[in-house]
Amino acid sequence: MGGAVSLYALQKLMFVLNRDPKAQVRFKTDQKDLLDEYELTPEERGALEKPDIGLLYVLGVNGQLLMHFAALVGMEWSKYIQSMRDGIAEHGPVRAGIYAMTTEMDEKVAGV
């Protein structure tokens, strides 16, 4: 399965979790079966099960989707922001999606 395909499935699941109260209940009570409905990589699935906000961010999940997921799993705002920073420190630059990092953390961009 290609990275773009699984990222799409991961973000589609996040979208559903953010908007569907029944899916939110299933995530908490019947998580395995819910996750089985989406074509996720083992790494993506593990990040959801933990949940590992930092890894989900590095995998390319859109921050707008991710912040609602963080709230769903009971994470407060400042910890959510720190989790994304920690994810980059632990797992490396964002790999895919609109936040994909094309420079190193300490590298200047466009002469800035």
C-alpha cells in the first residue's frame, strides 16, 4: 500500500471521528473493528491505538483534523502543541501531506 493511499485513509478516519458521534463511541468501545475498516499501515494503526499525536503529525495528518482527534482522546491544547514538536524530535520531519518538511529544523527558508 502506498503512503499517499494510507494517508488518505488515515485522514478520512480522522474526518469521520471528528464529526460522527457513533464513530467516536466505536473508537472508544470497538476500536479494533473500526480501525479494520480503513487501509492503515501498522505504524498508523499503532499511532491511533496509543494514541501518539506526534507520530500522527509526522505521518502527515492535517493539523485541523488532528486537533479534534487530540480533544477526542482528552488531550489539552498545550500538550497537543508540544506533542507535535515532540513527534518531530522523536520521529523526524513530517513525511507527507501539507506539512511535509523540505528543510531541516535549523535551516533557514528562502533567505529568512
